[in-house]
Amino acid sequence: KTCPVSGSVAILAQAKLENLYRVDSSRSSHYFVLTAIRAMSQPGGKTSARQDALAGGKIHVIKVGTSTLLTNDEVGGQQVSLSNISRLVELIASLRKSGDHVVLVSSGAVGMGCLKLGLSQRPTGPGVKQALAAAGQSRLMRLYEDLFAVIGVNVAQLLISRDDFSDKARFLAVRNTFWALLRLGVVPIVNENDSLSAENVANFGDNDTMAAMTAVLLQADWVFLATDVDFLYTANPKEDPNATPIYAVEDLSQLKLEGLEASSSQWGTGGMATKIIAARIAVCAGVHCGLVNGEVPERIGQMIRGRKEGGTHFVALKGCASAAQDDHNRWIITLPPSGSLTLDRDGYNAVLTHHKIRTGMLLKCSGEFCHDEAVALFFDGKEIARALVRMSSAAITEEMKSSSVGLQDFTRELQAAGIYLDGYGSWRKGGHK
């Protein structure tokens, strides 16, 4: 059912691992406790919050990139692909007519800015990307407004940033805005706020990731990533004539990232590798992900109806839909990990069985992170869960060192109680009786 490409990729969750975990510390015993964040199952597979917000219908997130919106003209330049965009608009109108809800994640602001300003190549330099995005976003929205207005569909623009997902209160506020727009029958058109983004500040990096995170945020049923090929292939079909299409991917650990091309468009920032990374985010939250050719948007409808010829289907992991019902779980999935913890076999089994993780079960602490930041949990080279830590990386490293000595270190407890023993440190090392 799946065919490997080349290289390696770590998956976000395994089929057996149906919950995300939050790391707590126990001051009295000096070990980490991973407490499962469980969500009560609701009839129909979605939370009552979504059911209350939206009166039925599925939620589909569709992401289109620059390669779909722009095409080559007769002299080798770029021009707007009105045929692609018009067919996309008709598809969205058809899905809405059937009772479903649609969110459109659209790239193309920078490319539109280049066209608007008459630039033949995408320039570089401090602030240039932001300036082009500011110039092109208004042109892009005007195009969508005009085309959707022809068929009587209202749209709204949402420019979001990475920070909107990093803070839980903002995360929920953005979700409520989306749900309100969908209740009003409006199609939200989303893009990253590139015109105000800073080069040294965390951002999505590409709209494939943002689309997957938006799908997680909204508890969507599907997220579709439009590209310039029909399927994910066993090799690059532009270079290998023997490449065969992959219709369904049920285990992302079988896919490999090496050799997957970057964006084929000089105006874009994504590529096939970014789409696989986005698929990882979606499927571990119970969201199906589809890879489709942006020039044939009708295939999105085919995939929703179950036709495998529509594109590559990344199957949502079983059990994760109910595990990701909780707002806190979905928020953790969208957080960028600041570091990682590598577990041994005992630690891995403890995670699966929801038992305590002792410091001795940690093989490695990587990265620098603070209290309440997100980390990735690894076992055997694969990422098995995301977590919020209740201790900093420095404190965890110190605890790991202390556990290797063989005696628990009560220095912190003694200092907190106002007790200072000059010989306590050397006693732990065997220097005193």
C-alpha cells in the first residue's frame, strides 16, 4: 500500500499511541510523571464544542500554493492562472452547497506583489519579502472577492502568525473566529501575515504547515494540499520514468524525506517535503490529508467521495481523532518543539501504559527549553509524542546527572527549607560517612 522514497522521517505519533502527554515533575521523588491528557469520546467522533459551533457538515481545509495560482505566459514570465482559480472557486461553492464548510489557505501574496510591481524575478534583501507581500495580498484578495462574488459566496481575510498558535488563549480565540465565520456562511481565506513578520522570529515557514495546523485547530475532517503533480510517487516522476504513484499512505514512518524536491516555482517556498511534514501534523490529530494536483481541483471532491484516483491519501491514525478532541491536546500538537527527550525501552513502555517516567529512563535531553515549553519525545529514532515540560532543560539535565550517581540529591529540598550542609555534596560522592 505504501512505497518508500529515500532517507528517513520521524512520525508524530504511532497508531498505538492515542494520547499526547504532559510532563510534570515530582519534587519528592525526582522523576518525571507523564500524565495522559485524555478526552472523553463524543458521539459522531467530534467534540460537543464543534457540534455546538457548527450545525452539521464536514470541515475541509484546502491549501493552494503559488504554483496553482500562477502560470507561465508566452514569453516565459508569470501570469495569474484564472482557469485554476475559477475551478477552485466553483469546487468550494459546490462543497458548501452540499452542506460542508470550507477554509481556503492561500499562498501567493509575494508572487502577486511581483506581478503587481512588474518584477520578472523574486528579489531578496531585508524587508523585501514583507514589502512584496503587503503589495500582493490586496491584489490576491481582490481576485478572490470578485470571483466568489460571481457565484454569491462571501469571503473574509484572516492573516495569522505563528504566535497565534503559540499562546493558548490566542489559539482558542482564532478558532472561535473561524467557527463564527463558518456559521455565517463565509469562506475564510487564510494567509500568514508575511508583511509584518520578522526574519528572526518563529513563523510557519510554509503554508502547508499552516494549513495542517489550521485543520488541527478546527478539528477538520480533511486537509488538502494542492501541488503541481498528481500523486506522491516512489521517486521524482520528472527524473525517473519508472516512478509509480502512491495512492494511500497508512504509515508515515515508511516514507523518507531525502531526495524530495523543494518548490518547483521561483515564487514559492514549499515543496513535496513540506507537504509530508504537514501530513504528519494532520494525521496524528485524526485529520485525513490529501495531496492533489492544483490544476485539477475537482479531484478534491473525488477524494472526499472515496475515489483513490483523486490523489494521495494520508490516512488519519486510528484512535487519534478521539484523543485530539481536547483543546489542550490540539494546542500541544501545533506548538513548535523547543527541544527533545529521548527515552529508553522502559520509558517508551511507560508512556504507552501511562506510568511514571523516571529520570533513569531518559537517555538524552536535547535543546534549551524553559518551564511550560513544548518538547518532542523520541524512542528508537522516532518521535512518538509531544509534551509540555514542567522543568527546564537545565533542571532535567541536572536530575539526569544526579540519578547516575546512584543516590538521590536532596540539595534543593534542603536549601528550600533553609538548611545548608557544607559536607553534603562530598558525602554524596563518598567523601564523608
